[in-house]
Amino acid sequence: MQPSVKVQAETLDRSGGEFSTWLRFALLFLILCGLIYPIATTRLGDVLFPRQAQGSLLERDGVVVGSELVGQPFSSDRYFIGRPSAAGDGYDPTSLSGSNWAASNPDLRTRAEASSAEIAARENVDPSEIPVDLIAASGSGVDPHISPAAARLQVSRVAEARGLGAAQVQQLIDENTERSPIGLGQPGVNVLTLNLALDALSFGQSN
Amino acid sequence: MIDVVLIYGLAFLLAWPLGHYMARVFRSERTWLDPILNSLERGLYWLIGINSTQGMTWFGYARALLFSNLLVGVVAYLVFIFQGSLPLNPNGIPGMSWDLALHTAASFITNTNQQHYSGQAQLSYLSQMVGITALQIVTPAAGLAALVAILRGLFGGRYASTATAGEPRDLGNYYVDVTKAITRVLIPMSLVLALLLTWQGVPSTFEGAKTATLVDPQGEVTEQTIPVGPVAAMVAIKQLGTNGGGWYGPNSAVPLENPTPLTNLFESVSIILIPIAIVFMVGYFTRRKRFGMLALGVMTVISVVLAVTVIAAENGSNPTFQGLAAAGPNWEGKETRFGPTPSALWATLTTQTSNGSVNAMHDSFTPVGGMVPMIGMLINETYGGIGVGFVNFLVFLFIAVFIAGLMVGRTPELFGRKLEAKEVKLAAIALLIQPLLILVPTAIALSFPDLTGNSNPGFHGISQVFYEYTSAFANNGSGFEGLGDNTIWWNVTTSANLILARFIPIFAPLAIAGFLAVKRVAPETAGTLRIETPIFAATLVSVIFILTLLNFLPVLVLGPIGEQLVAVPEITASVDQEWVQASRALFGRPQ
């Protein structure tokens, strides 16, 4: 296990060093772990995966219109609409947050009743048909996804507003559904990329 | 379900060889990184100004750990206060208030990472790196070093065979142990994980926040600011180092911090990987593999029981949504790409291991689902924080050996060394500060409701306050985040709690190990209490549950249990009489 003979002649250190040792230790490791490690790692990541490293940004006609990984607020009938968001006034990445409301909190009930009524009216469905994730706020407040069921619920409204066929819209949903090939987590429909695809389709038709 | 199997499975599969490697590192045996790292480490020792072969007594070791850590904290505190005028601040973030800087430094120097700030808004890139990331590497290394020193002590210290009787023993050199933990374990693993995360979408840049034009402008709001930064480097060590403090406020719930189900797998495995590897390491390091297996068995039983409970609770429905949507699991506070099961599993793993990162909001869990993380933090040793988790386990081992010794009427012994009054008293102190430091401030805060800043009323408000102090004491860092916790009251009281709860539970066992090391070893005989048996394992599990949970049963009844039994049925009474009647029948309450 250990060498059986003392390799050093010194007596044991009973004091644990002195101020200059502690200070040198602190500064040295703040530099190694706080500057060298993060700078080297960050540069390497940026070189190997430049698109992801910069925030997986999406561009349209040379203008940045969002990030694949950050949900956006939508309210027009022409768009699919994401989950309720507690981040600022909704989907504000500078004040990311969940609701942090407990199941026993009346505020949660009030918000859920409002969401449920709004969605039922908007999609012209009975509340019992609304997938529950669509009236529950996400943890980050910028969840980019909704469940495939929550997307299906909105197909007829969006198709009608855009004068598209339901099958055409459903196909775009399928194309923008992200799922893990080995079945990890849950499949999610990326609302922003789906809406961008809808815009691209409508734009193509109007020309 | 596949998430659960893969997370536990991969963690065990990787932890086994990693534990073996770590044991070799701390026994100074040859490992594959030697050619690169030996000379680098010699340079570091030269810069610190130490002789790497110089051993330390338990007291010298404790002093080196305490003061080198405190100085790291002081420098971090100064960086937080002055970040406004320091470089690497592209988003122009001002300096922190004194109390928030104090809490942040205390929180990160104790491997807790409780956050009363929101990273993307209140920290410059320099603060995130030097103030946060650096401490996230140094503090788990300090915990690991402390464990290694304690293990050496339990077996007589280094060079036990040539030590003179009664002399203090050599528990190793703190600076060498901590350096090796950083250069040979934490930094290489973090580098690999950070690149995997960036591949999947975690930002890795020094540029400032990005601006996007909204596709569907909302009134006056036409743009979205997307905060980026050197995120991946920090998220990697936050997950691996039982740290938990994320770049963004809602932590790994944010898609930029945890973009896909695959990163969720990597990050979940990383939560428990080193804590489990440490249990394997102990078996190899002490050359008592059966002892390692005893610990692994005890911890895994507790871990799985907690995981099953919280997964079942979160897959049950949130009663608030009854009648408003189709039936489904509790989605409030959870991300679509993960869903209830991986979110629930994360919640229990992160609180068992003193990590404290989250991928869903614990505040919005069902009452029972929210109680499981509290219990994980109260036990705090399955598999526990890096190093300190196993140290906590050893404290319970001392107590269980003592109790078992009393039951069979023999002087309690551990590894041939007698546990006497002095050692048992120290172990008892390490245990008793827990109810003291959690319950007393909880009671004071609840007596003055203006102090607490709750976002939820009633039973859940009690849970929020209790959760905050429990998390501080466990050096966990997760929270029922609705709490308005950036106040002088919260910052100062939790800072005190953090520091005491970090260092007392390290120093008491370190002293015990120092005292045990010098004792004469009695040979094991037929009458010796054998700890590596199923019966002793069952005793140990009972001791852990009884000593931990009995202290806190009253407050758990006032918090999550009361919420489940009373508040939840009341809020749904107007909606769904059938559900209320069913739950009343279940809990036997008369109509």
C-alpha cells in the first residue's frame, strides 16, 4: 500500500502552512481553474462547433430571428403557440424563470383556468381535449418545444388562417419534431422552426 | 423508463474503473496521465512553495484546507464586488451588493452553489469564471482530499508500520491531494463533458448576448436578447463536481444549458458519476473491497427508494389542472424535451448527491414529489457530495458501530481501533448541528413572515423556508426557487449556515481519524463486530433513517405532508368532488 519506510526526514507538518502558502495556493488555482481551464475549453468548443457555440442562431434573409434553443412568444392565428411562460412578460431570456407555484397555490389555478379557457376558445375544442403540457408553464420560461399532441390541437386553426391543407401543416409538424433515436426524454415539436417553415411555405406559394 | 436504466447503468459502468483510477492516483501509483502531469504538478508545488513529500497531521491538514479555501473565497468576494470595473464584462454588469457577494462567495466556497442571484443578469464573464467556475473545481477537490486523509487515518495514516507509538500520524499533504484531484480527475473530465455539451448546443463563446428579431412581434416587444457566454466549461464542472450552480437562473431547465434529451443523459450521469466512483475508490484505496460494497449497497438501496417515490409522484397528475385539460402527469415547471420521469429522477439524484442543479422547478412538484428532494438532502450521503458525502457516511458508520457495540455488549471497534468517548462525542456533534442549524433559523424566519418572501401560501410556504435552510445545510444549493431570497436576512443567515455546515462535518471526522490513527490495533477475532454483513447493513440503514428523519418529522408534517393531506384536496374541492372523495377515503378523513 504505502512504502513501509519513511521517505522523508522531516517531521510532520502540524501547522498546515502559513499565510503566503495559502495565498499562493488561492491565486494559483484561481488562475488555473478560473482562467486557463475555461478559456481553453471555451476556445476549443468554439473552434470545433462554431454554430452551437454561438447559441444555435437561426437566420432568415440575413437577419437573426432567434435561436433554435430559445422559445419565442407567438399570438397570431397564423402561428403555432407555445406553452405559458413565466420568464418576464413571456419568453424573455433575460429573466428566465418557471412559475414556481405549488400545486396548492390558488394563483396557479387561476392562471391554468385562464389558459384553458383561452385555448379552448382559440382552437374551438373542449377543455378535456387540451394536452395538459399546453396549460402548464415550463421550467425555463423559454421551452422551445410543445408535445406532438399539443401541436396537433392547433393544426386546423393554423391551416385555416394560412389557407393551407391540414395534411400539409401536419407534415411540417412531423418535420420539426425532435426525438431522441434511442427514446430518451420526450419528443418535442420545435415551435420556432415550425413557424419559420410555415412562413417559408406561405412565402413560396404567394410568389 | 430507458432514461432511468441508462442513467444508473452508465453511472455504475463508468464509476467502477474511475474509482479504481482515483484510488491509484491517491496512493501515488502509476497512472496513464503521468507523463504529462508529473512535471506540471511539480511546477505547481514549486509555485505554491511546498515540499510535496511533507506529510501533515490531522490538525495541519484541517488548517491548510480551511485557510486556503477561505482565501479563495476572499478573492472571489472581491471579484463579485468590483466586477463592474474589471475586464471581461461585455454586458456591462455592475458590482454586487455586499450581502449578495458574501452569500455567493460562501455558497461557492462550500461546494453548495445556492444562488440568490441570476447568473445571466448579475455576473460578468470574469465573475462567472474566476468567482464561480474556479471555486466549482477547487471545492470538490478539497472535499475529496479531506476524505482521502480521513481514510488514511482510519488505517493508521501513511507509514503506519514505522510510526512511533502515540505520535500523531501522517494523513498526507493537503496541497498535493487537492492538486491531484484537480489535475487528474476534475479538469480532464470537465473538458471532455464541456465539448460534448457544446456539440449538442451549449454556448461556448466570449462574445456578448445576441439579439434576435421576433418572428411574431408582440406589441412593442420586437426583439429578443439571447444571453450566451463561456457556458459549457462551467456547466460541465457544475454537473461533475456536485456543484450545481448554473450559468442561467433556472439552471439545466434552460435549453441553452441542457439542450437535448442526450445532454440530459450526460448531465444526469455526471451528477452521480464521481460520487459513486468514490465509493468504489474507498474499497480499492483501503484494500477492503467488502467495505466498499457495504457502502455501495446501503447507498443504492436508499437512492432507489427515493427515485421510485419521486418518479411515481410526478407521473401522477397535478390536482390543480383537474377539469382544465386532458389527464396527464405534472407538467408545471418541467421542460417538454425531458418530461416527468427524467425530471423527477434528476430531482432526487441532485439532492442525494449535494449537487443542487435542477432541470425542472422543484417548487412546482407535487407535495410528495417535493418532499423526496428534502429527504435526500437531510440524508445527504447517497451518494453524497464529492468526498464529503462519504465522510457523512462515515459519521453514521461510527454511530452505528457504537450502537451495535452497545447492543452486543462490547467496546465498539472500527477496523481494529476502539471508538471511545472522545470519538463518539465528536461524531454526535457532527450529527446534532444538523437539526440545530436547520430548525432554529427556520423557526425564526417563520415567526416573522416579512422576512421570508414566500411565493406560495400555507403549508407550501413552510416547505419553501425549510427547503432553503435544508439546502444550505446540505451544501446542496437547489431551492424552492419562488422564495424571494436576495435579502440581507436570507443572505446573511444562509451564509453562516453554509460555512458551519461545510467545515464542522469535515473537521470532526478528520479529528476522529487523527485520534483513531494513533490507537493500537487489536487483531480481529471471532468476537469482533463484523461490519461487512447484511445484518449490519440493515442496522446502518435504520440508523440513517431514524437519526435523520425523526428530527424533522414535525416540520415535514407541517410542510409537504400537510399540503398533500389538506391543502391539495381543498383547492380541488370546487372542481372535482370525485377526486376529493377518493383522496379522503384514502387518507381516512370523515366527510
